Amino acid sequence: MALGAGAWFLAGPTAGAGFALFGSLLDIDHLELYASKGMPTNALGLLHAFTKDQRRLEKRYGFRRGVPASWSFPVLHCAEIVILTAAAGVISVSMFLYGVSAGILVHQLMDLKAYPMSPGFFSIIWRRRHWTHLRMAWKTWNT
């Protein structure tokens, strides 16, 4: 959020809003994962989902991450979406889309250590080509 505020002041409110919204809310797909693994879906559980890191949540609620099953995860966490939103911003001259692209990129950079086989992990094309190796890497990730 602090980076979103910085983007707001440096690039204007439209780019800052895109940056803050998509940079911080990109992990909305985690809510489905957490709920399906037994995390409470009440207000406290939702607060923990947004304020605790992955390791703390796993320890507190007794689950382990695996290959995300949700369609939203691969779409929201891929380098290709950064390229598409940046290209759409260039074509439409949209400061909002520039902010969206920058927010997603910064979020992915912050996530580099959170997923196996990074940075290649953040490409849908790379994941498809290395699917077998990636599934094996998930089994030993953070053990």
C-alpha cells in the first residue's frame, strides 16, 4: 500500500489507484485456497488472510500450500498479464493500466521467493512446458 501511495504522488491518482488495487489485491485468489484448506471464513480469518504471511497461516491453521487449483492463480500471477496490461496501457494511453501493470509486476517481484522454480514460475508458458518438474518441486517446497 505504501508503494501505491508513492505511485499516487509520482504518477497521479489514476495510476496510483491501479497500482494499489492490483498490487495489493492480487492475492484475492488465496482466500479460496485458505477456505478450502479449513481456515475460518469469518471476519477474523479474513483479517488473518490479509495480515499474516503464508508460513504463519500454515502453522496456525494446519495446512500446506500445494499447486493452486484455482483458475485465478495462474492468470493473476503470470508475467504475461503484466505484458498484456502494459500493452493495453500503451495502446489506450491509460494511466490506470500503467499503474495496474506496475502493481502486478511489483507484487510478483515480492513473491519471487514464495514459489518454487522462480522466476520462471511466473510465466504461464514456462509453467506449461515444465509442468512435471514444477509439480515435483511443489512436493518438496518449504518442507
